[in-house]
Amino acid sequence: LHDLEVYERHYGGHAAPELLDDAVYGLTELHRAEVRGADVVANPGCFPTAAMLALAPLARAGLIADVIVDAKTGVSGAGRQATETTHFVTADENVNAYGLPVHRHVAEMDQELAALGAPVAATFVPHLVPLDQGELVSCYVTPAREASAEEVRALFEDAYADEPFVELAERPPGVREVRDTNLCRISTHADPRTGRVMAFAAIDNLWKGTASQAVQNLNLMFGRPEEEGIA
Amino acid sequence: LHDLEVYERHYGGHAAPELLDDAVYGLTELHRAEVRGADVVANPGCFPTAAMLALAPLARAGLIADVIVDAKTGVSGAGRQATETTHFVTADENVNAYGLPVHRHVAEMDQELAALGAPVAATFVPHLVPLDQGELVSCYVTPAREASAEEVRALFEDAYADEPFVELAERPPGVREVRDTNLCRISTHADPRTGRVMAFAAIDNLWKGTASQAVQNLNLMFGRPEEEGIA
Amino acid sequence: LHDLEVYERHYGGHAAPELLDDAVYGLTELHRAEVRGADVVANPGCFPTAAMLALAPLARAGLIADVIVDAKTGVSGAGRQATETTHFVTADENVNAYGLPVHRHVAEMDQELAALGAPVAATFVPHLVPLDQGELVSCYVTPAREASAEEVRALFEDAYADEPFVELAERPPGVREVRDTNLCRISTHADPRTGRVMAFAAIDNLWKGTASQAVQNLNLMFGRPEEEGIA
Amino acid sequence: LHDLEVYERHYGGHAAPELLDDAVYGLTELHRAEVRGADVVANPGCFPTAAMLALAPLARAGLIADVIVDAKTGVSGAGRQATETTHFVTADENVNAYGLPVHRHVAEMDQELAALGAPVAATFVPHLVPLDQGELVSCYVTPAREASAEEVRALFEDAYADEPFVELAERPPGVREVRDTNLCRISTHADPRTGRVMAFAAIDNLWKGTASQAVQNLNLMFGRPEEEGIA
């Protein structure tokens, strides 16, 4: 987050405000050039990672007039602390939304969307599902103009053709398919009935959502092969 | 579904087309008077049950300009048949969307929404989550005009004050809370940042979504107390 | 537990030692007559409940020379407290033994076995499995003399023919079959190769293992029909 | 299995009976020297792998007078086929024994135990638990003579000191700890009250129980470092 005021509204204060100006947003696939020369990299949250990879090609094409991100996360995404929420007997056989009406990760998404050409206020709602690792974001875009499934698909193919850690799938991806990997798997859809454009992205929140993406960035910062140690 | 043509597009043909004109749509809370005098009641699908209970008060108030329904269902909602999809090792530790781009249940929702005063084409996407019973629908409404959280809440309180099987909750409901019951538990929210109105509804797909709602309707048809045998 | 010294060794001290002499052990099927006239009933732990129902007919027949009870319990059997052990991310996709080398419930089992005619020191090891409600005990008996599957089965049929809450099954019972009920479902087996006699008993630890068995006893104490409110 | 008659009783016939004489039993830690020179290696089943690693040091020391192996396996251990048993709604929130009274894997265990110096007829009962990968065996040994926890522990330390894929643990191992690895983690216990000796071993049935153990053997057969490609 570049804007200190927004940061303070969502997080209460920053430990090192003087670093904010220099920090590069470490969503590798969208900021590779900046990460390469960076001294300080802010690793993105797990939700923004999946959401931005699912939305960036649409944002850059000027296609996003409005967007809803409905996320589903395993319990490790809700923290290691032993609480009522993370107790097995609460989480097992359950699914529920949380963080309403406004989850703090939305600030990160709005900033990134605006930077990519989509100055919208996103709606973002995470849900807790009974699994340990894994995160799925379901993105519902009201397009600024008509767009076919083929056109949408082409935008993603262009954007991610050379990305080692982004895969495009025909069918909606399941989080199991990317477990224990640095992969983000994405499917795209358009509904001719409603005009709605949809993108679904699955990651492992403990890997691409956190640890292995950090390694991916460190590899870049130190001039190592990007995939070293994670593929 | 009243419209035979729409039925055939989604289901391929009806076993008793002559009954379609007489059949009453058995979503009890919305059609109680008609169910009471009916000879034939068509039990609603589990997704439309939860979605319509979450949307009816908004539809009647003319508040729905557009709507997205993101549903999460346990594996029993995906059928008793032993398939690759319902194999434990496929479903466990997984979550994925299915039925894209257009799930057949959307026809039922569109028909009901139109009848209630919201002639929109809904976007509906179900997701499979690793639990056995339970269904959550997350409804994202673009309102036709500004609406506060208080106004929205009041609409639901008015609509469901006397309903024995609909409960309003302050916090987003979890499906565990309604397991093995005929209850539908709903929370409503409004985000002043985006203007978005949201409603979340949890049911047990094997109870309110199927069997116990059928009993609720039979009780009405035969003049028995509505709650007999299910509460 | 009737023996204060044993109680203190396992539990550290009793809140009302003067009641120990009067207290009746509330495993209904084994102590119905005493429960009927009792002022104080000590409800059995969930493990001893299942284990004793699986072993009593063998103990009474003088068949138990030695016995191992390997128990599997859902996480609710491990307490409502939010701990490292009960955190979803610890318990999910896991199974492990605990309470080694000697779990405190074994004192209850030894006392009951001796009272029924089997003065042995049982081996009892509980395991945590990733489900919320349910308990299975697998009992491996070294018989004092040869016993066929048919003879064993007949002992159980005699013992439980009139019991409303004990069911004999041909196949090993699963805990799902008794979820949310006061039932104990038992299968018995004999392996001619080894001479071993085996009994498997499934209960819901929150029902027959705790709450509904307490109701069953209260019904008896107050002269009500035993099944009132729980079947 | 070296004995064709036993094989036929359990499996109905062998595809290549002429290979039986040459085949080496590929439980690497127990047969490393033979695997090294072998042309044909029979990979052990997942249950015998865990059970034999938990029992071999006791068998060699002449300590096993009798033994019960109570196993718990995830659903992948029950086959990839979509059946009633492996349906999510059957397996979820369930646990049950199967394969009674005699599971075919017991023949493999008896053969190995006899070869190591313990000519006993083992009792082996597998249970299905609701997780995908992972297998725990709980071994209850009636010792031929008294043995302390320390003596037992020393036997295992001697046996496995140099083994890269066997780890001894103080606390009973959970299957999660070895998921996606070729490790077998074992704890040992002795109960002075009963004299019983116990060993618990956890493996990943898809790794050490199948695929990665096969690689471990292939590495040996072809003179490669044993850990190549699996650690």
C-alpha cells in the first residue's frame, strides 16, 4: 500500500512508514521489473495475489466497470492461533462468510486495479471452508463493454503465455490441483445471457499466497533464476 | 417452472406437461396461500430455496437492479452417485466452481425474481466444498437505488417476522448452525463504500432444501400444523 | 469409580468423596436396576460406555483372558477448548494415538470388567481422527477358551435382545450410522486362524457417550419411559 | 509372498508364478542387501510396510509372543475406484473397520514375522478414516518376556540409527507429519501395569507405502544413491 492514510485506516499504523515510498508491491507477475531492482518488497496478501492474477488482464484491457470477488479459504488462511473460529469442531462441516462489510485486503486490490487502469471500488468477501491449505477466488466482472469468452481467453493467454507459475485451465480450477505448489491456475468464462465475465483463480495460500512467492521475489532481487527452489 | 419452452431448454422434456399449469411452486414462505389449496406442488431446488429466501424482500421492494448468487454446497448436493467428482479423494481438501457458464437452476431463480418484481437475469455459480450436508448462498445485489443496512434489515424483519423456519442473524450464518433442521438463517449487509447490498443464507440442502420443506408443504396441503414432524 | 484411592491417582481428588459410596455407575444397560433406585448416578465416560457394551457379554461368560481396546474418537471427544491439538489445521487430515502409556479411563474399564467377572488389566489406547462427533472402539479379546463366531454372536443376542438402544450389526459399524442418536451399534467376530474374538462398537460421544445417556438415566430415576425425549 | 499356495488362497492366482522364486520382498530397510542384487522386486503393501517397520526390531529380539495390528488408513488406501465406500458422503465424518475377519495383507505380515524370528499368527484389522493420504498402524505386542520402555526404545535406536527414512519420535506420530514424504515415523511404549509393549508407525500410503518406496528400491537396484529423487 502506497498511501499511508489508507494504510492507517485499515491497519492502525505502520512500523516503518519511511519505507513505504521505496517498497515495491511483490506480486511478481505484475511487477517483475520493479521487483528486480528493489531493496524493499512488500509481499502481497494471499487474497490479493489470487484476485489480481485473475483480474489484471481484464483491468489492463479496460474491461472492468465493476467487480465482485467472492473468496473461499482453508483454515490456515485464518491464522495459526487456536481460537473458537479455528477449532476443528467449529470449522469442520461448516462454511461461512467473514470480515463483513469491508475486509481490509480490499484496499490492496483497489490500489492495484486503479494502477492497472480500473479505478473501481471492488466488493470483496472471504469465506472459510473446511480444508487446511488452499484459496479460490471467484471474480464476477461487469464489463465496460461486451466481451466474448474467446476475447477474454485471448487476453489471459497473452498476459500469461511466458509465466512459469500461472496456468490457464478450461474447467474451473480446484485448490487441490495447486496444493504445495507456487502455481496459480485460472479459468475464464463469459455468460452471453447476462454479459457477465468471470474468472476463477486457485492458489495454495501457504505457497503462492505467502512463502514460495516470497522466494520467487528473492530470486529476482538477487539475480537468481526465478524458479529456483520452488519448482 | 411455468414455461414449458424454458423447461425443455434446461431439462430436455417434462414427464407430465399437462400438470405444469396447475403446479404450485413450493417455496413455502413465498407461496403459502397457493400451496394451501394446491393439488400439485413442485418442490424447489435447494439452491433456489436459499437464494429466493435471501432475495425476496429485496425483489419486492424494487431494490434489485442486478444480482450475483455465489453458492457453496456440500457433496450431498452433488448427488448420491459414486463418481470421480464425489470420490472422497477428489472432494476432500478441495473447492471448485461447477456448472459454468450457466447452471440450470438459474431459470427457476429468474422466474421467481420476475414474479416478485425484479425482472433481471441473475448470475448463479455453485461451488463444491468438502462437507456432506449444507448450502450457503452469498448474494451480491446492485441496488436500483441507495439503501442503508438499516433499511435492508427492516425489509427482512418485516418479511420474516412470523416465519417459524427463517431466522435473521447479525453475523454471516454458517451451514453447521442449521444442520439437520428445516431452518434458513440469513444475514444482510450494506457496504457504504460501494453501495452494494449483500445477503447470505444458510440451509441444510437435505432438509429445508429437499425433504423437510416437502413435509412443510404437505402439512399445509392437508391442513395440518405447518411445523408438524419437522420442529 | 468406587475406590477413592484409584480415583485420586487418576483425577487428583474428588469434589464430594462422601457421595462415592452411594453413586451408581450409570451405564444403563449394565446397571438398570440400580439406576432405577439411585439418588446419585455417575455418568460413565464416553470410551467406557462403548467399550463396556462391547465387552460385557464376553466378560459375563468368562471369556476374557486379556483385552486390548483401540479407540477412535472425533475431535469433540477431545474437549471444547481451543488448543494446538484441536486446531483445525492440526487435526484435519491427521490421525494419532494419545494418552500413552495409560489413559485414565482404563480404571473405569478395569473396575467394570472385574465386577462382571473378568478381573483383567485392560490395555486402552484412544486415537484422534478428523471428524467432529463419533467414537468407535475396536476390542481384541484373547479368549479364556475357544469360542466360535456363532457362540459369541449368541451371547450378544441374549444380552441385548430387549435393549432399545443397542443394535447388533453383521458388518463392522461406522460412527456415521449412529450420529445424533443414543444408539450403540456392535458387531462381533472370531478369527479361527488365531482364536481371537473381536467386538466393534460405535456410539456418538455427544449422545450415548454423554448427554442422551444422562437423559436415559434420569428417565429411569424418575420412573419415566426410558426412551422419552431421546428416540 | 514366497508360498504359491498361500498366494492362491488370498489372491486367486498369480500372473507370473515362475517369478515368485526370484522375487525379493522390497521392504527396503529389512531387505536392503537382497534388493541391491535383485532382478525382480515385489513391492510390499502399504500396511505391511508400516507394520513390519514397527515390529521388526521386536521380532528380531524374540520379544513377540502375540501381536495385534490395528491400522487406520485414509481413503486413498481404499482404492481410486468410485464406489459407495469411497463416496465422500459415506466416508466423511465416519470411521469403521473392514476386511474382517481376515484381511489378505496378514499373510505378508506372518511371512515376514516368521522370517525375522517371530512365528506368530498376527491379528490385523484395518479401519477407514476420513482423510485422503496417510496410514497409522498401532501394534500391541504381548511380549515373550518382560521388557521395559527403555529396552524397547534401545532396540529401535539400534535398528534404525542409520536409516534415512525411519524416524523415532517421543510422542505417538500423526500421519500429517509424514504426508508427501518417504518417511516412516515410529514411537514405542511399554505399560508396566499390563506388561504390554506398543509401537505406532505413521507413513504416507501413497509415498513410503507405494510410489516412493518403489523408487527407493529402484535406486538400490541400479546402484544409485538410495535417497535420489525422494528426499
